[in-house]
Amino acid sequence: MASLWTFIIIGAVIYLFWLNRKVAEAANAHAKRQSDQLQVQLMSVACIKRRFGLLKSGKPGIKSEFIFEFSSDGESVYQGVLLMENEMLKSVVVPPHKI
């Protein structure tokens, strides 16, 4: 019986790791797409908040907040925020920047 619980726990940890990687890759793609739309250079993407809970659809999932840094002139750096539920982008906050 203990070995069954061990396999369940190991499986859950592997699934959560896989799901976190999937969300991080989706955030990177969303940040890249946003940078292309703004015609700026993407510098980095980092997760600042991640929590498990019920999404607006009523299903369990991961709510994440990512910061992406970009530069419009190669010298100054600006930060935008991506709010995501699982792999879906819910909103983007981009500060005013020089073009």
C-alpha cells in the first residue's frame, strides 16, 4: 500500500513539473509575440507569482504572473506584466516607452 502512495505522489510531482514548464513556455511565447507587436527587443521573462486554484472557468489550474523586460532603444529597459491562467493569456500590462 505504501508503494502505491509513493507512485501516486511521484506521478503528481512529475505532472505538476510538466504543467509548470508548459505554462512557462507559453508565457515566453506570449512575451515574444507582445514584443514583436510593440516592435521592441525582448530581454527576459520571469515568473513572479504562481498559485494553484480554481480558474474563472471553474476548473482547477495555475494562475501565474510573469514579468517580461524589453528595450526599445537598446539602452533603457522597461517591464511588462503577463497575467495567465494555465497557458491562456488573460491580460498584458505594458508601461509607456519610447519607440
